Amino acid sequence: MSETGTEPEPTDGPAGSVATGPVPKQSLVGRLLGRPRPGSAEIDEMLRMKTDEGSQELAPRSRTSPQELELESGRVLRLPEGVQLDRGDIDVETPEDESMILNLGPSHPSTHGVLRIMVEIDGETVLRSKPVVGYLHTGMEKTGEELMYHQGCTNVTRMDYLSPFFNELGFCLSVERLLDIEIPARAVWIRMLMCELNRISSHFLWLATNSADLGAINMLVYGWREREMVLAFFEKVTGLRMNHNYFRPGGVAADLPDGWRDDVLALCEAIPKRMDEYDDLLTGQPILQNRLVGVGPIDADTAISLGLTGPLLRSTGVAWDVRRDVPYLAYDKVDFDVIVGTNGDCWDRYAIRFNEIRESIRIIRQIADAMPVGDYRIQDKKITPPPRSRIDESMEALIHHFKLYTEGFRVPPGDAYVPVESPRGESGCYIVSDGTAKPYRVHMRSASLTNLQAMAPLARGGLLADTIAIVSTIDPVLGDVDR
């Protein structure tokens, strides 16, 4: 600045000479911070530092090992012992300087959460892809190790927030196996009822968002509407639309309300009629078929090697369903079909979820007819709190209530894992007990995280637009991934 308070103009000089005028103008932020405007190289470095996720990121091929490059291109899952890969063995026709690495997400509606997909593309063709996770960093498993067993369902129900009952069920079944207790029959059938309704609500939301991803915006409205019908029943039973904390070790928190059967049968009447309408609206739609048929195929051997479960595995023709093959609750007492595909593509995954809604309605009708009477939770004072009405009448009930909620109940030492079939595949809770009132270790088997491993083989060779459909038919829930 000059003495008069005005800034002099810079001095022009001959080409190649050093300017003799004052320092270049600064931006407003630069003036405030006392630094000049950063150059393009500095900006690139700042952006790189802000998005660096280390080994999770998709690096250029020249900086990627042959083994990692094979995995990222979806070519091999494992190598025989002693076999070494050479970079020249990897067949990528497009030179590295003619391709581009692109970020899809993590803030993007079609990634269905805070998911970042890095893709290397040649024009519109995907050469490599890699999911980058960890942006939610909830730490729920570690939190579960600081909570008493009767508090655990409050925590795990928030993981897969689209199917909270399955989180609670996996936790409760593992705790009950450690306790070596058998819950009343009514509690078993109530759990089945709520889980199948939850499967329907989750699939309806998937049907809504998947259709919107592919351009069928009207189905977004319809899918949310049908889901709200189910959530209204959940609210009537548990008091909450989501994150219910309704399943408890030893049974359920409360019995079904009066009129529950009429509400359930009304859903069973309304939903199949709506599904027939959506079948006409979507399944026969040529645009939807072109976006899904033959897109993102995977074979059965690859799916099994990756540990895929649920609709992803069944789309390859493998008829694996935990409800039928490793029965839990009372699924061996109801009749239902396991829906399978043949080609392992997005169309098969769409058709499986679509028809699983119908099968869940079939199961729910049987549950409504076979629901037994009796207790809805185990009558063990060391595990189940007394009714609130008894606390004011009995000193013994007051003592049990106080000790249970301040000290919890102790679980014998050991470990247990009980799988359940969630809308996304096999889910469950592995618990290690050290004999105290808190678990020593809690680990959730997340179907969403495992199924994301299929991203590389599914996306390779497809179009960038196909990646949207592939992520949608994987149906990941990021709360279940970043737990």
C-alpha cells in the first residue's frame, strides 16, 4: 500500500524479465490469513490430502501391485500358493494415460449412504472399481462392549437401520444361546411376524430407491407409501417407527396390541394387489429391462468365494436361505419358497426382491393363523424385569428391578454366533462372554459389508451408468457397513 492509501499498479516489464512492481494482489481470504492466493499445484495437494483414505483408495495402475490390481479389476479372488503375478500378465487394453479415475460419492444419492466408489474409466467403460468405506465411523461394536446385555439391543438396532429387527434378533439369539434358555412360543412367533414385516418394508424402500436410480421416479413415491403402511404397524406395536429395541434377551418388550391380527391381515390384503400393479408398471417396462438385464453379472463360484449371501447369492442359482437351511425361530413350521435366479445379473436381483415380498406375505398369513397364546417373555426374575405394576406392591419386585437395571444379568463364559436371514443376506452377532454382565467382544456379521466385496467383478467392463444400477442391486446400508 502507498502512503496515500491506494494500491499502485504493477509495473510492466519486457518478456522474461522480473516485475519490479509491488507484490501481486491477494484474495480476501489471503489478506485475512496473511498468505497469497494458492497456486493450482497447492490446491491439488490440498484436495488430495482432504480425500486421502490410504490403502483403501484406487491408485493409478503404475502405483498398484499386480496382486492388488487383479483384485481391483475383478479378475481373481486368490492365487495358488507360490504363484507370482507380473504386471505384464494383467490384460488392460487401455493405456493408463488414456483412462481417468473418478469418484462416485461419498455424497451422492445413488450410493445409498456415505459410500465412495472409485472407478477407473475409459470413456464410459469401467476398467476397475473399488468401494471406500468408513465415513460413518460409528464404533457401535466397541460401544456394545461397554453396555450390559439388556442394553445391547438399544445399540445394535441402529446398525442396519432399514431392518432393525434383524439386528436385535441376531443379538438376542446369541445371548440366549449363551444363557442356554428357551423363550416362550408366543415370543418366537411374534419375532417371526415382525421380521417378515420388516423384510417387506426394507424391500419396498429398495424398490423405491432402485427405481428412482433408474429413472422411474413415480415408484419412489409408491414404495415409500407402502413402507409407511408397515411402519405404522410397527409404531402401534413398539411405539417407534424405526430403531425399536423391541426384541430383548428372553422374549419381546411387550405383547401385541389388541386388534393386531386385523391390522396384519389388512396389510396382507393390500400389499399383493399393489405388487400386481407394480409388476405391470416396472417388470414389463422395456427401459427398466434394458437397464438391468445382463448388467453386473456374477457366477455362483465367484459369489461363494466372496462370501456373498442373500439376493446376490441366490441370483446366481444357489438356493441358500438361512431360514430354510439353518432354521431358527419357527421357520421350519411355515411353508415358503426360496426365490433364485439363473444369470446373477441386476435383473435377477430385482426379481428376487420383488417376489420375496410376496413370499413374506405368505409367511405372515401362516403366522397370523398359528400365533400361540401365552407369555411373551421368559419368566426368569434374574433376566426379565418385573411388571411395572408390581414394583409398587412388592419389595422383592423392586429389588429385582433395581439390581437388573444397575448391575445387569451375568452370562456364562463362552462364545456364540447365530445367523439370521436379513433382507440383505446372512447377518448375525458373534458374542464372547467372560462371565460378567457385559460382553467381552461383540462383532456383527454384516451382509452389507460382505456384499460390497462384489463391486469389482460386478462393475468391470460395464458402463459408468451401470455402476449406479449395480450399487442399487447390492443394496448396501452404510450403517451396517461402518459399524
